Amino acid sequence: MMIFLRRIKAWLPLLYRPFTQKAASTSGLVHAASRGSPPQFRAFSLSACALMNPDDFSCSSGAAGEDQDVPGDTEVDEIFQQHVPRGVGQGQRIFIVHPDVKWGSKKQHLTTAELMMAEAVGLVKTLDNWTVVDQLILSTKTPEKKLIFGKGNFQYLTEKIRQTAGITAVFVNVERLSGLSEREFEEAWGVKVFDRYSVVLHIFRCNAKTKEAKLQISLAEIPLLRSRLKNEMANLDQQGGGSRYIGGSGETLYEVQQRLLKEREAKIRSALEKLRRKRHLLRSQRKHREFPIISVLGYTNCGKTTLIKALTGDSGLQPRNRLFATLDVTVHAGQLPSHMTVLYADTIGFLSQLPHQLIDSFSATLEDIKHSDLLVHVRDISHPETEHQRVNVLHVLKNLLIPDGLMSSMIEVHNKIDLVDSFQCVNPDAIPISALEGRGLDRLKKAVEEKILKSTGKQVLDLRVDLSSPQLSWLYKEATVQDVLVNADEGSAVVKIIISDAAYGRYNKLFGSKLKTAPKQT
């Protein structure tokens, strides 16, 4: 009862939040819910749309909009800020409990409870002003039950939480809590309860920069909003007010809220589809210019961004030692030993026990991986769970239905060898490197070049060109010129190039009468 009263108190300030006409037109979820509602229900009708002052939430805004058919920054920000979860901005003092499943299908075989707890602690510490007050690994035989733990262990846990001073929330380190479990825990412990889904979403929120990331996060929050709404309606039903109809509309309050969430989801998916089409157009342009695309992927915080910075020399890249620092696919140009220009795509990091709904929300971003010419799987070889992380990455790639040819050609990179004493690489196909120190990068670039030449069908040719014709300038523009040996007496040159079949066909068509293939250099 006290928790329900606290929620009512939290809803009341929302009644007085001003809305602009623009906000009403682009995000009418709140207004439609309260329109025609009796005063006693307006607080609840806004509860699923819990807003907070944007000043309390320290996330950067997205990039400027370009196309008319793509949603603008203002509209995306309104959608993004509409459901800022309570407690994200001001921080939390967390008690973490990890259910250690001793046997059955839920038991983890490639990791330990201690390492899973360490990852949970890392997730919490990623959030600004969030601290871990205490942590507990507690065994369970019934992880699928409402209370997860047996009666004795649950009572022990409850007493431990109540006796630990300063706790504002409990993080139950499971993939996803049911709405019923979350409600039971909050009533038993008297504080907010998080699972991995909600914690990772909070991290995503604070790292969101672009429109696409903000929309994808807003989409991933829909299941949480539905679960929260269901819990709040159950509480209201207990008070005898959850089944009333609104203003003669024939809909109950719950039905209105569900309909509005469905409309919100449709709006977000429509906006993401427009951005997906734009991404497809950009991808087609890159293909047209025949720049090979290399997707750099791996477990979160494995060093992908640091590696791309080392390979490209892009000073604009600022790697951060934190989980999920990258949420969007960013593309950076670099050169291989042959001077061929390639594009490295920095992708979102993966995580164990990341719910499928969260992955699905980022499917538009991850779609870029399928259209790559080469995959580079970066592993943090210094991490105690590096093998477990490898299995998780491969599992996500399998679920994304990556083509077999792309999977079989993937390069595995063992990063952070500088953190391992006397490192010995046991996998002869893997390439050991230290992206931070620049060790092993030459070998990696050569391996990338070999794979790219094979996957893209490019060929290495020595062509004799007439220097009085535009042949040489054309080759510089349309191919990768590696070397030019000029014969001034003849007014010609032997040019060593890397060229695609399509470009070579165009060259042959333009300069066929002057086309000569030079003898191979020995």
C-alpha cells in the first residue's frame, strides 16, 4: 500500500508539466490518455509516460537532420525524452544479487557466478553516480519461479537488503524479470528493482547520440513500459479503480494505455524504417564507389574503437574504457599496404544474456554487418571470460543469419596482449595484437588485404599506359595505383594497380585500342 501511495505522489507533478503545441502533435501519447479522463484518473494516465526534467538527464543530443522524409531532431528528442525512467539522472545506490543456478538448462557452463557478478558490477559502474553498496551470490534451484529463490534463501535475502543502509535499488542479475516478479520484489524490499535489460537500457540512454540510437532505445523500452503499466493497473485494481471506463469512450484506462503504447511503437518503427532506407542508400553509394567494407565487431569493451583508430589514424575517434561506448555503426576510411582504401565499420558491442528484444531493436544497426565484405572479430584476450565472450558473439551472429561465406572468412583478432604476461597464441589462425601499442597491426593489415582481394574479386595487374592519354589519371580515380614506372623515352609507364572486375571492364571499354598488359614484374 505504501509503495502504491508513493507512486501516486510521483505521478502528481506530471499533471502540471507544460506541453507545446508541437509536442502535442508529434507525441500525443500523454494528451490522448488524459483527454476526457476524470481528474482522479489523470495522474495514472500519465504514469506510463513518466517524464522528468531534461536537465536531470545528462545525455548528449543527436546529430542534425538532413532529409525531409527522415524524422527531425526535435521530433526524435521528444520521443526519446517522453519516457525517461525514474532514477536515471540522479544516480542509485545498488545492492546486486546474482542467482547462481546450480543445475538445469539455466545453468551457465562457460562462466562462473563470480565472473557474472563482476560483469554486473561493471554494468552498474558504467552509469554516472551509480554505486554498488553490496553484492550477494545466492544459489537457487528454481530460477523460473516468481521469487526465483527458495523460501529460506528469499527470506535471508530480504533481511540482508533491509539491514543494509543506504540502498535505493536492487539489481537482480538475470536477463529479464517478469512484471509479477518485479512487483513482488519491490513490495518485499521497498526499493526499485532492476534486471539486466533495464540496466543495459539505462547505459544505452546515456550513450545515445544519434537519432537512430535514440529511436532504437525508445523501441526497446516499450516492453518495460507495458510491464510497468500492467503492474500499476494491478495495484489500481486492488484499490478498486482499475476497471472503470474513461469518459464514456467504451475503453478502460488499461485499454487506452495499451492502445497508445501500440501507436507509439508504430510511430517509432516507421521512423526507424525511414532511417533504414537512408542507411541502405548510403550503403549503395559506398558499394558504387567500390570501397570494401570491413565490420569490426566483438564483445563490449574489447577494444574495437581503439583498433580502428590505430588502423586508420582517425584522430576524431575517442575510445572510452566503458561498456557500450559505441551504439551506432560509424564508418572510418583507412588504407591497406597496397594503398587500397577500405572502410572500417565500428559496431555496437555484444553482451551475454542480452535479451532478444534488445537485439531486435538494434537490428537496423546490426544489419550493416550482413553487407560487409569482411568481418574482424576482436577479442579481449586478457579478460578471464574471453572464451565465454567469443561464444556469445558467435551466437549473436548466428541469430543475425550472417551468410556462411562471410562467417568462414572472418578474421579473429586477439587484442590486449600487452596485458598478458608472456602471451602465447594457441590458435594459429588468430592474429595477436595490441591496438593500444600498435603491435601486430602490419600482420593484421596484410591478412585483411588478402581476404578483401578474395572476397571482392579485385585483381592485381601491371598495365602499360600511354602518358599522352588520360589513362593514368583515370586509373588513379577508379583503381588503387600501387606503383608507376615511367619510361620517358617511349612516353609510357607501367602501372601496378588493384582494380575490380567492373572497373577493369570500364577501363577496357574506354581505352581498349590502347590497352596493353605489361609483363609481370619479377
